[in-house]
Amino acid sequence: MTSSQLVKMRLELRRGVLVLAVLGLLKQPHYGYSLRKQLQEGGIDIDEGTLYPLVRRLADQGLLDSEWRQAEGRERRYYQLSSLGAELLSQLTDEWQQLNGALAFLLEQSADTNGSDIKSSDESAEEI
């Protein structure tokens, strides 16, 4: 696999978890930069060109409430989960945990078999 292909696959994998991560952090109010910084500290590096459109889309869908506040001498727009967003976060968290458990099981099975448990067709026929 080329490094370009790996980058594309990693982006595809991350895309699905960004919504969950953003909703999870927005249980507490954040403005754009503070949200980005919190994500980075948690190990999710995201550029502004991805984060800000995502936050605006979530707000447009009614999942976030926002308000302008004066902070550190300037106006900042703070976002926080709406009641609809909190409900969705709960549902997505449950779904994530189920998927994560299933994936862990499948990856563990794959690692356990590692080709050693695969029988030839002759061996399988002998067992019948």
C-alpha cells in the first residue's frame, strides 16, 4: 500500500469519529479554537477548514446551540449541545461502543487464527 493510499484510508476512518468527538466535547461550551485545541490534546488533529464547517453543519441541523460571548476582550461564538444533540450523542455513543466491541472481537479472532487454524480441504474432508 502506498503512503498516499494509507493517508486516504486513515482520513476515511477518522471522518466517522469526528462527529462523535465534537458532539462529546460540546457537552461543555467551546468556541472554535478552544474546541480544536481540546481535540488536538485528545489526539485528534483537525484543521480549521474541516472543523468549522462541521460545527456549522451540526448547528444548522439543530444539534448545537450557539451564542456570542465576550471573552478575552473579543466576541466569540460559543457552541454547546442542544437537547437534540445530547440525545443524538447518547445514541451514537451506544452505537460506537457496540461497533467498537464487535470490531475488537473480529480483529482478535483474525489475530488468533493467523492462518494456523485454516485446514486444507483434505483435512476437512477427513473429519466428515
